[in-house]
Amino acid sequence: MHRTSFFFRLIFPCGLLLGVLLLCICAGSVSIPLSDTLACLWNSLLGKPIPEGIAKSIILSVRLPRVLCVALCGAALSICGACMQGLLRNPLADGSTLGVSAGASLGAVISMAFDIRIPGIPYGGTMVMAMLFAFGSLLLILLLAFSMDRTFSTSSIILIGVIFSMFASSITSLVITFSGEKIRSITFWTLGSLSGSNMTYAGILCLALCLCASLILLHNRELDALAMGEENAQHIGVSVRRVKLVLLIAVSVLIGICVSTGGTIAFVGLIVPHMTRMLTGPSHRQLLPVSLLFGAIFLLLADLVSRTLLSPIELPIGVITSIVGSVLFLIIFLRSRRRR
């Protein structure tokens, strides 16, 4: 790879991500100078004493956990979208195509509506229920797809995923209808919100991203082969069924944990891979890691807008991503039509 190309495709997004991270920690309803932010983070990293004050409490207790969770969620959603678009050979696919996202949302909404908790773990019931329903949804979808077509064809998986998403969404709406006084908080959560983030969530997200994203990145050649068609992939030695199962499980784990942490956040997994593909090309060796970085940047900026645009009122982050994502997707679609 040419040195200049390497800089723009990997080094530049890394530097941009670092700058956006610092911006999101500094900016908010209470602005904190960059020098104070850097000093606080540096002393905390080295274990040195930090002077007590409002800057310390805001940075370490509120903004740093939230910013880390937002970046990790954006990275996870984006790499899942890039993986699903290559795996299913569908430009409209993303991490929610399987229906796992709808299943995880159903589990989380049931937890909040019926006040299911795990003692000693804040929001633990929501996360556990979302993850359990995500795994349950995946198993059900794979079983139904296998009963229809033992080769796990792309059309079968998409069809079952769409049907299951509609079913899970209808049950979720029914639960919200009978949630009583909790309907406002549940509705806000379903639109996407990372306001309750903490370092425990950040640690879980980081561990899941490291494991599942590494698994996805290791299959970049298989994704390139599958993008040319399943028959062609089989001819060059790719075990299509095994690769599909491994990648579907990895995507489902990431989606389930992201939904349990921040609710349903739309368009990140759909729009970011398309934007990245314009820079890197179709090769998944470059597309996947750069999509991961740009996904984190995109969601960080959306979160910054959501909490500063009408401060002190906080907008749901899913609303921001949907508005921006739909406009960007329309622009990309029109540009591609003009080129053709």
C-alpha cells in the first residue's frame, strides 16, 4: 500500500478520532478547557492525585464513561454493518437486518417495564435481558432459516430476519403501551440514549468489540470471496456455511450488547460503511478497520450534537443519527445513480 494512501486510510482516521474524543470530553453544558481536560486525564492515567473540583467530577464520572461507550458503540455498529453488507451482498443490510436488534430491544423493554433488576449492578437487568433475547433471537432465526434451507442461503436469512423484526417490534410496542408511568423513559431509551453510561458498560463493550471485531477482521478474505457470490467462494475453498455462522454470531453478540447499552441507534451501520467504501474501495481488508474508526467518529459527533444543540435538554441520539444518516444516504444514492 502506498504511504500516502496508508496515511489517509488509517492514520488520518486515528488522529481524527483522538481529536473528536477530546472535543466531546471538553464540550457540553459545562465547557472545560482543553488544558484542564488533558491534565485530568494524564494524571488519572498515571495514578497521580487530581485536585478536587467540578472538572474532575464531570470528566471522570460523567463524560469519559459516556464518550468511551459512544465511541465503542459507533465502532461496533459500523463494523457490523460493513460485515453484513459483504456477507449478504446487500447494500441496505446492517447489523439489524438479522432481527437480533429488535429482539434485544424487546428484552430491554420488558426489563424496564416490569422492573427486572440484578442486585448490585445498575441497569444490570436491562443488559442481561437484552443479551439473552439477542441470543434467543439469533438461535430462533438460524433454526427457522435452517429448516427452510439447510445451506443458510442469503435470501432465507434476510426473509426470516425481516419477519422476526416486525414480530418483535409489534410485541415491543404492546409492552410499551401497558408500561404505565414508565412509558416516557422507555420511549426515550428506544430512540437511543447513552446518558446512563458508566465504566462497567465501557469495559463490557470494549471486551466484546475486541473479541468479535477481531473475529470479523480475520475473515476479511472470506468476505471478499462471498461478495462475488457463494458459488464462487465455494470454488476457491471457502466454507460458506461455517463462515456465515461465525460472522452472524459475532455480529449478533455486538448488536445485542450495543442495544442493551444505548438502545436502538439507526443508520450508523448502514451509512458509515458506504461512506468509508468511497475512500477505501470494496476490499474488506481496508474497509473493516476504517469503518470501525469512522463509526466511532460519526456517533461521537452525533452524541455531541444531541447533548449540546438544545442544552440543557438532551435529544435522543437515535434521532440525530436518523436525520443525518437519511440525508447522507440520499446524497450517496443520487451520486451513484449519476455515475451509472
